[in-house]
Amino acid sequence: MNVPHEPQLSGRIAIVGRPNVGKSTLLNRLIGAKLAIVSKRPQTTRSNLLGILTRGDQQFGFVDTPGLQDNRSGHQSRTYNREAIQALDGVDAVAWVVEADRFGPEDQAVGRALPASLPVVLVINKIDQLQDKRRLLPFIDRVRRERDFSAMVPVSAEHDANFDPLLDALAVHLPEQAALYDPETLTDRGERYFAGEILREKLFRFLGAELPYECDVSIDQFEELPRLRRIYATITVAKPGQKAIVIGERGAQLKAIATAARHDMEALFGCKVFMELWVKVQRARARPTAGQDIALPGEPGQD
């Protein structure tokens, strides 16, 4: 379907907030598809991700961003902060996500990073976790002192089924113009990108705090066939001990990670997936010797 030429409301909205406030979960629920990976670890999102929602004559280009942190937290945090700040260029409004009844220095730092010229809708997330709902109004009164908000909308990104109040509040800031994206498109990212992100999510989900941020995933080869995707990927870790954690006893952990990732890829890509997964130690510069690398092959639909 071609992008319609008649004027309509269309624009870009940046989703910002400190780590672990539920930005990626919110994006997925707004779009109605799992685009952004989700885990309990902070800074799971490493780069900006565009999700597109077309609702009647309104089109929202949501930009999910890495959680903003104190720049003193390290080089990676500064890199992610730059990604988030760059997302503010060219957007029409901001959805600033905070956690219900929790607003501290990290949240205040996010507010200071937002240009005064941008309209901001405050999204108060995780209201389902607020045991005493009477605390919500005093919380809203406290946060509204931070800046002028165009709207303040309580939500539960995890459990809500109706996000119309939030979308209505954001639609006020969409310019009147032709659709920026094909209405049938959900994102500007390709399948290769999502294959790597899904693998990263499963690493965090299965291994939790055991795996440091030095772990990375690369898609070495991605073959797109009519009803099959052939994926060859490498998990890179910093130390041999971390490789042993990823692999697990007799390869059981690696197989579980690969199986879960493959199932999600098949659901997203709409076809079978063959995946061969390797684990390597980053500091190993010499040619691999026997037993240094582990490969896990998989047949489509099998483990």
C-alpha cells in the first residue's frame, strides 16, 4: 500500500525516561507487536528504535530510546545517553515515562535534558504496582512542579488494554501532513536487526546478573528464503568463564537460549528459522583450537 497523499496528522514522538521505567514495554503495547526487547536489567535498550502506529487519520512514529543515566556511570552510559538525546532532534513531542510514586534525581536529570521548546506528555507507568492508589494524586502534584506538561496520563504498560487516552494526548502535537511512513509498516528496521536483538534478550532472560554487559551478539550471516531464514550468529563474551556460563553443562543453556530465540523469530518473521549459534571469547586473537568455540546447529522447527 502506498503512503496516502492527502493531509493527515503524522509525526514523531520520542519515548524517554530513566532505565527500567517500562519504555520498551510501552512501545510494544502501543504498536501491538513485540519490536523492543524487554528485560529487568537496566540499559537493555542500546539504540533508538522506531515503531509506527497508524490510527485512522493519525500516524505516530514512536522512537524508543535507551534509559538516560548519570554520565558518570561509564562510557557505555554516555554512549546510550547520546543516542537518547539524538532522538529528540526532529520529534514533535516527548512521552516522558516515570514510575508511579517514584521520582528521584535520575528522573529529574531526564527532565533537565528535555528542551523547553518540546511539548511533553508525562506517562505515569506501573500504576498497577501502586498498593495505595491514594498516593497517585499527591505524586502527580509533586511531579507537575518539574515543568509544564501538556498532559499527565497514568498507565500500566504491562496490563492496560486501552491506550486511547495516552494516544489522544499525544495526537494533539502531531503536525497536519501526509503520512511519514507506509501505514502497513511497523518499523524501519530489518529482520537481521531483530534477530540480534531477540538473541540478546534471551541471554539476559536466561542468565540475568550472571552475564555482564561485555556480552554482545553479532549476526554473521542472514539468508532470507521464501519460507525459511538461515541465521549464523556469534555470542561474544569477555572471559572463558563467561563462555562456560552461556554454554552450560553439555550445551544445555545455549540450547535453551537458541530455542527460545528461534521461537520468537519464527513468530515475528512468519516462517521457519534455522540457526547456528557460536560462543567466542573476545580476547582470543589466535586461531581457534579444538574446543575453543562451540556451535549449536538447529533444524527448522526442531532443537
